[in-house]
Amino acid sequence: MTNRMIFLLILIISQIILYSQDTIVLDKIIVRVGDEIILKSELEENFMQSSLMNTNLKPSKCSVLEDMMIQKILINQSKIDSISITDDEVENEVNTRLNFFVNQAGSISAIEVYYNKPFVEIKEDLKKVLKEQYLAEKEKNHIIGDVSITPSEVAEYFNKIPAENLPLIEESYEIRVMYIYPKMSKEEEQELINQLLDIKAKITNGQRRFDAMARMYSKDEGSAKNGGELGFLSRGELDPDFAAVAFSLKPNEISDVVKTRFGYHLIQMIERKGQRVNVRHILLRPSFSSISQQKAINYADSIRRLILDNKISFCDAAKQFSEDKATKNNGGLLYNAKEEKTTFTISELNAQTRYEIGGLKEGDVSEPLVSVDNYQIPVIKMYKIEKKINAHIANIKDDYPSIYKLALANKKEQEFDKWLKKTIVKTYISIDDNYKECDFKYKWK
């Protein structure tokens, strides 16, 4: 487990413990912000979390308390502005995090034993934590979401950065990719289907249990160790072909073989609650013979020859031949969704892509590469380096999108700072005497 995952577990689990305590010993209200309160136990819990998350520079209790007060004033203001959060808005995140916890612990029962309470109560505790966080975020976005910035303001922001503080921009790339999948023969596909039908027969005649067979055979590692159980999910969180079958099943019913982009499945209904289902599944992924793989390589190489001979551009070839739905309509161009741009710094690329484009120069088209897609299904890839930007000191010409983003964030924080100062003055605030000497950034007194 990575350090980030460990910290996430500590953070969320400690918050759950805070909400799940049956009694709070020697607790008291230490801050009132409008109709909102902060308990001493909440401060201690948040201080512990912040200390764990910031091992190099530990925060003070006063700084942690001020962050909590800012969140409370946002929540208080949300009532005035009629901003609200429904359970459905946090449900997806709650399920995602709980599924992660269950996968780490091994089963739902292991989580229940650890907390000594039913899983449904654990879920409600986590929902309370996330709902408050999301409400504060939504109110802040209501306050500064419409803030915009002009090109002249971006230039002014950049020009104020001292030369010695200008960041070094990493080597970056604009990349196009093409996916060609090997094709299974009818015999290979039928063999996979027969394997799942054999598993289903052993379950239905009582020889085996579905969860046991999922642990033994399913290629979905995340759910396999939990007996194939996925947890409650909505249609939008499932593959459309998977969802169509899953929502049609009755409790304990097992589907016929279902084909999706992930592979081939058996699905068993556990429970349905409104527009969410909890199902188990067994996933088998396609495997391809060396002949099928070589055919795909040869096909990809023939497309490459057309590109190198200038008979078709990589962009048009990707639109016509690529089997990657996410990129083909954009000519294979990869999009950096996190940074909202079409370039990636070398550290923003995942390890697999970094390895696969290694040694390519601007304009190069790679030879066909045997690889896997995001679902670990074998695929033949080809890349084109559309643009390569060497490492350099930031400048507004080459790095305008990044500088724009920084300048806009800076302006939004300035606007929020103004709003906060103005709102503090007109909001009822009471601070326990033990914390009145805190050197807060804002004048809460």
C-alpha cells in the first residue's frame, strides 16, 4: 500500500471514529461560528490528521482551528445562500472510499468487526464527514466560481514573479496514440464462454459458491478477494452492457455470460436499493494466440507504412483505424484532464507511457508495440510525438495555459480573502478563552 493510501485511510478512518463515538468524555464547544460549532474533540482529531499528513512541517493547533473555522463559516453562509448538498451527491464518493477500505480489509465483515458496528452505520458516519466537506466546497465555489481573468492580468501576475522564483518547467509532450486489438477466433471466444458456463453450472448445482469461484478465477483483482462483490453502484458507475444485465437480475439470480469492454462476466445479484445494485461478478479476460497477436502487429505496421509514406496523416489514421473510443475521434490526441491541456510533463505521464515513448523525438511514429490497455487487455499501440518541449524556465509564450491557471487561482483566493474578511465582521463568532491568544491570520475576535 502506498504512503498516500495509508494517509487516506488514517484520515478517513479517524474521522469515522470521531463520528461513531457513543460518548465523548470531557468534551466541550470551543468555537461558535453563526449556527455552527466546533468541539474540542474535533479540533484534537483534525490536529492529529494534519500532523500525520504533514510530517516535515507540523501545523499548530491554532492554524488547524482556523481552517476549521473557515469551513464552518462557509457552511453557515450556505444556509443563507440556500446552498445544499443531497445524499446522492456524496453517495458515489462514499461508495468509492468504502470499496477501497473493504478491498484493503478483505471483506465487509472484517470492517464491521474492526468498528464493532454494522456496515450501514459506518457508511452513514463517513457520509456525515464528506457531506460537510462538500458543502463548504460548494459554497466557496458559489462565492468565487464566476471570477475570471483577462490576458493582461495574467501578464501582470507573471511579470510580478521575481526572476529567481520562476519555476523550471519539465520536458513535456503532445502525444497521439492508436490502439489495434488482436482478434479472438470464434473457437477462442467459445472456449472462454464455455469456461464461464462450466463455473456457472458448478454454482447452480450446489457444488461451489459464487464468492469462492470469484476468488479462484476472477481476473478483477480488486473484487476477487472480496468474493467478486462490487458494493452498491448506480448505472452510471457501471459499464452500460454490464449495467443492463445487472439491473435485470433478481436476488441471487446468476446471469448468462455478459461481454463488456473489460472481458466476459458472470453476474450474481445480491441486493437492489432503488437505482443502485450490489452484485458479485466473475471476470475472465480475453487471451490471444501468438498468431492473433502477430496479425494485429502486421495490420498496425501496414497503417504505419501509409503514415510514413505520407499517404495518410497519423491524425486521420487514428480516426479511421484506432479502436480506442476515448481518443479516436480526436485523432488519437491524448488529453491531460487534470491540467486541462493537451501536453503532459514527463512526470505527468504514467510509467507505462513514459517507457513506451522512450527515445522518440518530435515527429517520430513508433513501431507497433505489444502493450495492455487501462483494463489490462492486450493491445497493439502506436505513438506519434506531435510536439516535444524541452525543459526550460517558465515563460508566458510557451507556458501560458499553466500561468493562466496559476493567475486565476491567485485571483480567486484574493477574492475569497476579501469575502471572508467582510463576512467575519457580520457573523456571530465566539471563541473559547483557551484559544483567544492564537495568532490567527484573520481577525476573528
